[in-house]
Amino acid sequence: MASRTFTDASGVEWLVWEVTPGQHTRPARRTVSALPDELADGWLCFESNAGKRRFYPVPPAWEALPDDKLEVLCRAAVPAGVAPTLPEPTLEGAAAPD
């Protein structure tokens, strides 16, 4: 597994590596996938003291990108462990209470 480090413009050192589903992930419970569809082909994991982020899809030859390009990917990456925001439920179409 390829990995590398870079230091961003604010001085934070990041470790970056590619994750392939099934290779380094926990197995899905039952037959339902534990991963969102957008992660099915893998992602780059960025980790530092500032947190952990995922970037997908994995860019070709990411290992050879200059540090400034990796920083752009890191800034665009989604923080890990943050659930997507779901719309607020509405009562539209719901039966009126008695």
C-alpha cells in the first residue's frame, strides 16, 4: 500500500494513503454494504492531528502529485465520521392527529 506525507501551507503534516474497499475496511454487516456508493471504488485517506478526511474517487498517479496538489485534494476531502446532512422531516402528506 502506497502512502506519503506532506505539510500543508499552515504547517500541518498529513499522512495520505489509498484505501481499497474490502482490503482495509470492516466487513459489511449481513448483505447490506456498510459503505456509501461513492466509496465503492476506493478513496484517499488524509490523516493528521487536525483530523481524518476522505477524497474520492482516487486520482490516477496520486502518489506522484506535488504537495500543493495534494493539499488541494485534502481541502476538498470530506471529513471522516461526519454523516451527510439529511433533509428535515416534514408533516406534509401526513395524517392529521386526532
